[in-house]
Amino acid sequence: MRYYFDASALVKRFKLEKGQETVRKIVHEASLGAHEIHSIYWARAEFYAAMRRGNVPQELAARNLRALGRIILFNPVTSEIVEDALNLIYELNLHTADAVHLATCTNLACEAILTDDEHMVGESVKKHLEKHAVKLINLKENP
Amino acid sequence: MRRMVRKNYLLPVEITARLRSMVKSGRYATESEVIRKSLLHMIDLEARRAEEVSKELDGLAEETAKYLPKGKTAGQLVDEAHLEESHGS
């Protein structure tokens, strides 16, 4: 399976809470070669900002990112992705970062997206993902 | 047997090297047996590597959890980081 992780799903791997086990399982299976996990390079900055917000020391945040980088493919931000994101900002009334994640996910033809972000689970986003045959995995619902 | 490790078979370098040493050892009778053993060895290595990565991530998660606020979800933390950057608060 080809998964997409937004920044909140990346942070969830290090947060002992509801939904973490789902992330843990998929990451482990991906390390065995059963799945591909994609994200966008930009998400590394979002991850860092969230770690800082949680008062996690920089050295530990960097180690976390390095470990994730052994499994997750961080794709470059391309002009095509940004163009798609621009449309989504208007179409779905999304924040910039959420639109970039959504555009990257469909651009890479991922089959499922994992998120813990409440802005990513609204009806309009769900419909958009359905149109692109992407399964939405809402980590808040502890799937 | 030599044909098996020729370049046009496009075998990964690790498997090719392993096949060579297995063939040289003379312990295996057939090509398929050598390939099967070699692939099983590679699968075993991959499984061990995956276990190591999972353990490392679990250790890092435990350490990170000491700092992250318990009352906030991963999604809320990312959201707050966005807001902080937008408003500089």
C-alpha cells in the first residue's frame, strides 16, 4: 500500500496517545517492505516546529527526524504541487500547509492518507479524497 | 552455475556476492537451492533491520513523550505551531 503521512501523523509516531499504534504498525510494516510511506520535504519543518512547541530539545527532534527518514520518503516541493495546492486553498477553504499535503498526496497517487489534523477530516476534504480514490485514515478516531 | 551471476540477470550486488560465496562453498547442489537460501538470508537481514528501526523509534518516542504536553494531541501541536508562526506569539 502507498501511504501519505501529513505532519501530524509524523508527530503521532512519537506521541503516546490514541492512534499511535496505527502509525507504529504501518511504519513497522513499511520497514519490512510491505508499504511505501510518502510525505513532503516541507513536513520536516512542520515536524520540527511542533517538537519545539512541545519543548522537545533540538537534538532529540533531529534524531527523531533522522530515524523517520530511514523509512519515510520525503518528496520535494514542486511547482506542480504548489499549483494544485493553490486551487485547493480556494476550492476547499484550506490552510496553506493542509492544501500542500493534500496536493502532494494526490500528486503522488497515494492510496491512503493518515492525519490527526481536524482541518483535514472535513466533508469537503473527504469528498476530494474520494474523487481521487484516497482512503482517509483519521487518527483521532483510533482506527 | 557461472551464468547465474552474470550482469544481465540484474541481481542486487549483495545477492550476487552471496551467491558467489555459496557456489564456491560447494554445499549446495542446485541453482534454485542457492537462490532460495540467499533470498531467505536477505529477508532475514531485512526483518532484523526493521526490528532495529522499530526499537529505535520506540525508544525515541518514549524519550520524546517526556517533553510533549499530555493534554494536546499531535494534530493540536502541529496546529499551534502553525498559529505561532503566523502570529509570532
